[in-house]
Amino acid sequence: MAEPLIELRDVHKAFGTRRVLDGVNLRIEKGQVTTIIGKSGVGKSVLLKHIIGLIRPDSGDIFFSGQRLRDMKRKERKAFKAKVSYMFQSNALFDSLNVFDNVALPLKEKTRLPKEEIEHRVMEKITSLELPADVVRKYPSQLSGGMQKRVALARALVTDPEIVLFDEPTTGLDPIRKNAVLSMIAQYQRKFGFTAVLVSHDIPDVFYVSNRIAIIDDGRILFEGTPLELEQSHEEVVEEFLHSLDTLKNELIGLDTRVRLEKRFTEVSENPLVSEPYTVMLVTVEDLENIKEEIGHLAAQYVIEALSQAIRKYFGAFGFSGRYSQDKIVTILPRMKVAEAQDLSRKLAKEIEGTDVLHGTHYPRICIEFTIDVGFAQGAPGDRLKALVDWAAAEQTNLAHLVCAS
């Protein structure tokens, strides 16, 4: 087995009586994107700060290219830190500095480069990250959130680091912006070739940009491997971890949770101003559990994500959708009759059957059949959602049949 770029061996850390890391073992390979996932407060950021040397372990060792960090001499440790850059959760841009000075700060503080060389490197990174040249004169408060992220990344990359650490880079962003930030990280990691280490609790979006995933919980690494290995793992602790994240998964694909769906439905059905009938549409993936068993949770998530996107395309302007159960999506359509919804569903069927819902490039050897059904119920003021969903379920017919994903 090749030597990892960074390795943690039996690392322990406690703050007072609170044990944060309890024998962490982790390998980070050179030139790859490694994501450490876990719930809030389980020690992800603490682990990241151990890698950069901001925190030292109570016991255990951290290695860089096979050399133990605590054995490094002062000059060697300084050289190691110069190879590492850190992108903070909140961007940490200085409001009093314009973009140029924010990006130039690491060069001014850590090098003795002449002014002309600093300006050249800053503008090179600004250009490389596709920021307009005139942005250098602006201040962080004048930029959009996406631009602030790119400026923060430009600052992290301006010293040409070998390793970039990302601390919760998508925290506080909506699903669309989360995907944009992760795409940006993946794009520039490939472009510049640095080793990326992310800590995140955003599942499953980080799967798509990561070469390797590590799950941390209760101070230990529960799993380490590729995203597909994670999805196909039958370890009980891994399955429990993945199942506990359904609410977050729904958010990432633009679906309400069942609780939120029922609340919004009540607002429609009990609104005294709503006198017209409304429609409840139920879409069911009949073989979702089989997809999970045969391929994995990520494959099932691809199916729900593709289905959700198609439903939003045809019905998003008329109502709202939520994950009613693992294999069921319910769409509430105020002021729409069943016949109208049925007409739209025929267009939805064509969209689904023309979509590679299992992303064949991820599963090149997988061929699995599954069916998607649809049913409708006409609602009136005062009706209960469960009763309407049961009615729609009893009326379900085939919407689409996917023969093979390839």
C-alpha cells in the first residue's frame, strides 16, 4: 500500500472531561478529495485543526509524507505549515480590506516577495478563479455570497499550497449554493492539483465531489473508503448513520420533510379563502428498497433526486412537494383539478423515461429494472392529508418503467 500524504494514528484529544477524539486512525491520499463527515459537535473541526497543527493531540501521532510531525524540527514544521492552507467556515474575509489585500495577506505575512510579484500572483489567482478583474477594488460586503467564497478560495490558493483544508465550506447555504461551492472546490482541485480535506455534515452532496469518505462519530472513525464502498457497506453502524440523515437528504434535493409537507398542506386545506378543489399527487418508486439492497443508498438517492427534479420542472410552479416516506413523493397542487394534473403527468413520464436516473457513469456494470407509479386524489377544504394519500395510492397506475440504467 502506497504511503499516504497525511496519516493519523490512534489520535486522542480531550478538553477537560469531554473526550473529542478517541483513537482516530485516518489516511489522506495525495491529490485526492477526502471528506470527513459527521453530525455537528462530533469533532470534525478539531480533527482538521490537528492536521494543520493548530491543536496537538494528547496522545497518538500525525505523519506527513511518512515523517512524524512531533519529531520535526522547527524549520521542518514551518516548511510543512507553508504547504497547508485553510479555508474557514465563515470565509474569514476582513471587512476593512478590499479583495486584493484580502487575497494578498498570506503572501505579505509569510513571504518576502517583492510588491510586483505579489500583485502578479494575486491577479493570477483572481483570473484563475474566474473573478472579474475589477473585483480587486471592492470590499467583501459588496460581493455576493458565491463571490465571497471564491475570494476566500483565492486567498487559500495564493501561496500554491500542497494541501487545502475546508472547514464546513457549505454551512448556511441553500441547496443550490451548496452544490455551486462544492463544484467550485472540485473544479479547482482538479485544475491546481492540491490535496483537499473537507469536513462537512452535508450528505449526500459531498459524495459527488469526494474520492474518499470518512465517517466520524463518538470520537472514532467508523468508516473510511470510496463513496461507492460506503453506499455498499453492510456495517450496521454505517447503515444507521446513513438512515439518520434522511431529513438532510430531502433538503438537498428540494423536498419538504413530511412534517413540513403536512404543515403546508394544512395551510391550504384549512384556508377559508380556498374554495376551489385542489389535487394531491402521489408518486411512488416501487423498487426503491431493492435498489438500496442491490446497489446502495446513493443509487436510491440518485433516483429520488432525478424524480424530484422532474416533478419540480412540471409541477413546481403550481404547488409544492415533500418526501412522504422513503419511496413516496407527495405533491400538493392548489387550484388544480385532477384532469389537469393527469395531463401534466404524461409530460412528466416522458421526462423520467428520458433521464439516466441511475447515473450510469457511476454504475457502469449495473442494470436494474424498476417502476414508478402515480395516483391522484381531489381534495376539498377540511380533508386530511393521510386520507387523500391513501385515496391516491388506491388509484395508482404506472407512470414509467425503467428497464436499465446505462
